[in-house]
Amino acid sequence: MKMRKKHDLFQLDPSQILVLGFLIVIMIGAILLNLPIASRNGQSVGFINAFFTATSAVCVTGLVVVDTGTHWTVFGQTIIILLIQVGGLGFMTMGTFIAFLFGKKITLKERLVMKEALSQFSMSGIVRFTKYILITTFIIESIGAILLSFKFIPRFGWIKGIAYGIFHAISAFCNAGFDLIGNFSSLTGYVDDILVNFVICTLIIGGGLGYTVILEMITKKRFSRFSLHSKMVLSSTIILIVVGVVAIFLLEYNNPDTLKNLSFKGKFISSMFQSVSPRTAGFNTLPIDKMTMASIFFIILLMFIGGSPAGTAGGIKTTTAGVLILTIISVIKGKDDTEIFNRRIAKELINRALAVIGIAMMIVIIMTILLSITEVGFEFIEILFEVVSAFGTVGLSMGITSKLTHIGKILIAVTMFAGRVGPLTIAVALAKKQKKEKACIRYPEDKVIVG
């Protein structure tokens, strides 16, 4: 009996397995990227830079310390895109895919981890759901790759054009933001290209919606039949995109470094792209460091919110922000319940949303203070932008990433990891606490002055 208790001490719960799994994948990626064969100059990039790049890829962020298109060899770029795919789908989903290939059965423990990784409410049908995720992901990425190849093949040739199409389709759907164009230019060369902007935006939005919503859209088709979660995700996504387009269009309209010299079509397309991309994608068609301070701060807000749960996006998530806003509206109106689409949101979900937002703000504040100490030569807004971009797993930057000190790179890498894994483990931990507290003694209620 004692032996069993001792053995139980070494049993990892699903949230711990997820954290450990991501760390293992990052370390493997860092070791491979640090090999001389991964760099075009034939020299090791240095473990800190390799670790940073691997973390950015697995956490589907897109912040880079060396240019992806010019520094890495085909081997290095292949490792990066594989890390992005594993990070986007989740290592458990990829593990399940490998299990399918070899005919291995999925154990109960593995199903529990899959449930946590995919933010599902139960284990019922979790393996079937994972199969849908894999099939849907590969179909969407394949279509995106084909469409992008129509633009890349004429410019780069057949082999390189197809490879570029595949790389950017995976990077966009996984909301990673890595590109192969070169010279840290991202997609600025396609600022008014309708096809590239439309395909990349569609892939970003698709990955940011979450697999649950995508599958409901495919199977249920009508909005009225969707779950409350899907209705909230779609509504908040549309609102954020529309508000973002209008805000950036107006704020940058007369800026000679961004929109002023573009046609009306170019202005609209660029505004739309820059409204979608900060929702954890990391691509940009406008130079971020040349945008107005108002636009930069607005983008920081979009990055902090991020995408939606159970997908490839980061940030506090649209549903979390939605629950907070709806709760504020309910309090202002004097209502006891938070309501939307004729449904009442449970109090424990409101508490969880407040906790996630509070912890996210603490991480951003602490990391911004630490980087303000270690990175002396940068302005505060540049550091804040970098930290929020890392936490939201966005990948946009005002151009300071490659200039960070080793300590700064480590801090940003930790922030990326916290942004990718943190909210997931926080949600799991809170759920466990709430279950335990049901059996606890409740103290008498009292009042404090608030506000």
C-alpha cells in the first residue's frame, strides 16, 4: 500500500503532462536548430537563439531573432514548420495522429490529456473529435497552400513557389506568423494584393476561431443551431474585425508611412489585414514601427484579447473578454445574471474569466518591468508591445526582437510559453479548486467598499 502511494506521487495530471510535453518539443527543436546544418553560414546560431526560435514556433508566436527566410537552410525551415504544426495542433493531437497511423489504441489517460488540451467539457467522442481536427486542418491548409502557390510560383519558380505556399498556409492557419519572404519584411510586399491578403486572412480567422466552432459550422450550418460558445466566438470575432478595420483605416488614413499613398482598395485591404493579424497571427503588410501611436496602442489591445479557445490562437481569448464585458453591462443595468442569446452564464465561468484576465495582466506587467530594466536602450511602448505580442503569441514587433539581450530573449521566451500554455493550465487548476471547495466550510458573508 505504501509503495502504491509513493508511486502515485510521480503520477502527472493532464495539465502537467501538457506543460512537460510542450517543453520537451521545444528542447528537441532547439537542439536541432542549433546544429550547423540548420544555418546557411554553416555555424551554430547559438543555443539561446535556437531556443528562442523553437519556443516561438511551438508556441505559434512568430517573433524571430534571425530572419527566417535568409538565415535558415531548408533543413532549418523544415524543422520550424514542423514545430509550428505540432504547436498549432498540440502535441497530443499529433501524438494521436501517429497512433492512428500505427493502429495503436488511445488509453484513458491519453483521452484525459486530449480533453484538457482541446478545452473540451467531456471525454465523450474525444478521439473522433481529434480525427475531425486532423482532417479539417490538413484540408484547409492544403487549399490555402494551393491558392498561395498561384502567387508564389510566378515569383519564385515551381519548387520554391509550392514550398512557400505550404509554409505560409501552415504558418497562417496555425496563427504562427513566420514567413520566408526575407529581410524581416513579412508580407509588406503584398500590401494591396487581393489574393494573398484574402487567403492569409481567411486562414488566420479559421485557425483563430477554434476547432469546435469550425466543426459546428460544417455540421450544423445554421447560426441558430450553434452552441452558445460558437455564437459568442463568431459574434465577438466579427465585432473585433469590423471595429479593427474602421479604427486602423481612420487612424492611419493620412499617415504617409502606411496608408496615405495607397489607393482606396489598398487602404481597405491593409486595414482589414492589420485588424485580423494582431489576433495572434503575426504577419504584417504595414510597417508596425511606422504606425501612429494610437494605432500601436489599439493593436496592443487586440493582441491581448487574441483569438478563441480550442484553436491555434493565444491571448486571453475572445470568450473571456466577452464574458467580462457582458458582466460589466449586467452590473451597470443592475442585473443579477450575465446573459447573452437567451442564456445565463454560470458564476464560476465569470470568476474563471476574471482570474485569467487578472493573471494575464500580472504576467504582462511583471515582464514589462523586468524588460525595462534589462533592455535599457528601448522605449517603453516598444517593450510593452513586445511583451503583449509574446504573451498573446502574436509575433508582431516594432523591430526590437533581434536586438534583445540574452536575458531579454529568455524573458520573452518565458512569456511566449506562458501565453501558450498558461491560460490552459490556469483553467484546469481553477476547475479543480472549485470542485474541492464544494466540500469546504463556507464563512459568513460580509461587505467591503468597492469602487
